[in-house]
Amino acid sequence: MKIKTKYWELLLAIKNSYKVLDPKTAQLLITTDYQVEKSQDVKLPENGLALLFFHPNHDTTYPFYYIIYSDLLPKKLKKILALYLDYILVNHDSELPFACAHLAQTIDGKIATNSGKSKWIGNEENLIHAHRVRALVDAILVGGNTFRIDKPRLDVRLVKGENPVKIILANSVLELQNLSEGKTYLCSTNELEYDHLPEKTEVINLQSTNGFIHSKDLLKALKDRGIHSILIEGGCKTLRKFIEEGTLSRIEFHTAPMLFGSGKNGIELEEINELSEAFYLKNPQYYKFGNAIMTVSNL
């Protein structure tokens, strides 16, 4: 999905405005000249394209925010807001941060060959989209094996915006010489000792359950450090923990028009015997990204 520059800058403006907004007392107004303003209006004013309301006493029975749209709002922009606003307008008073995941996979659910080759399953539009999501969330999370093997830069070099905080889960010492600049949390169940930590890097030690960090404990620790939204980009074991422990809020599948027939699965969960044991996607939405389809859904 391609986005006009003014629409992307609007999303960044919404993010910056929401950071300083008290959603219990005010709304956000998108004006006809694509500016974002704090508002006390309860109806859409004449100079408004959209008015964003929030539920102060949010619970899981209804969304945290809702929108009144003007008939003047371009259809493409409405589609863009529907896709990206959930990464921005998260409830800062919730117990846990909003956690989402993004996978680029083949039609048969493979994210890499058995030898580990995965570039490029996702197309260029998907890569740009992933960088957009990085720019809209507070932090990006990967497991230690993903960091060691893929050596991801975890930045937003393909789009305008701020780099997210980096979170790496690893129970052994990592090679950090290629770590990009910016705030980084190294989360572990072991008392790891580094000879030298890059600037703005902090080690978080958490208790383990059978050698693994419980995702809820991890999210609480990150919430205490001001992280309200997290994008999980791998690996398979990390994603499995979040799904099975019920802490993943949203998932995206970028499905490329190719078949491997073998290879590494993007998601591997405990074996089930009945269809009733499956994890069902809630209200999935579908978007065309070049020659691929992306499925976006809450869990």
C-alpha cells in the first residue's frame, strides 16, 4: 500500500499529539488542511475531516477509541487510518503494553527455507510497511537467535520518523558491536555480565519459568519503563510465548504468492486435536500490498 507524503506526516502528527493528550478530557481533531489539534468538540466541526474520541474507562468489551468521519475525508485516507491508528492510539492506562506481530510468509506458512534463507519473501511494499509500524510504536522486540542470525538494524531508515526502542530477549551474552544507536533493553533470565555496554543500553533481569521469561512479566517491566506499544519481529519461539500466554493483541500476515513445500514455520504452537482448540482471528481485515495480501487481525 503506497501512502502520500501528507498522509504519512498526518500519522506522525497524530502520534506526537497523542503523546501529550489526556484522553480522559479531550479529543483529537484532524482538520481539512491535515493538521491535528486538541479538541473539546463533541460534534465534528466544519473545519474537520475526522474527530477521534476515547473511552476513559476502557475495557475489552469495546474499542479504546472511535472516529467520526466527514464525507470530505478521502477514501484512501480512511483506509490508511483504519490500518495504522491502532499502533498509535493505545491505552496508556492498560495493565500491559499493546503487543503486535508482523510476519512475511509464503502461502504455505513458511518464513524461511530450511537453510535459513528468507530474503525476500515479503515485497518492497511490505518492507516499507514494516518500517512504518516501527515508526509508530514505542519499541521493537526480537529474540536473541533472531538478533544473532539476521543482525537486524531495527530502525526506520525507509520512512520518516523516530527509531523505536530496541528490546532483545537473550539468556546468553550478545555481540553488540553492530547494535544501532538509541535506547536498548537486553532482557534475560540470567545475570549476564557485559564488559562494555553501548550508551543507552540497559540489562533487565527477570525470573524464568522453565528457562523462559513469561511474556506478561516482560511486558509489565517494559510498561514500568514507559513502553506502551511493542512490535514483535521474531523469532518463532518468542512469538509462540506471546500467543500461548494470551499477551499478543494483534497480528499481521504478509502472504507472498509463493510455495516452499518445506522450510521454517512462522508460527509453531502446541499440537491440537480439535478445531475448537485453534486460535481464531477476530475481525480480520485484508489489504493488497503489491502482488501480496496482508491479513491484519486482533487475537
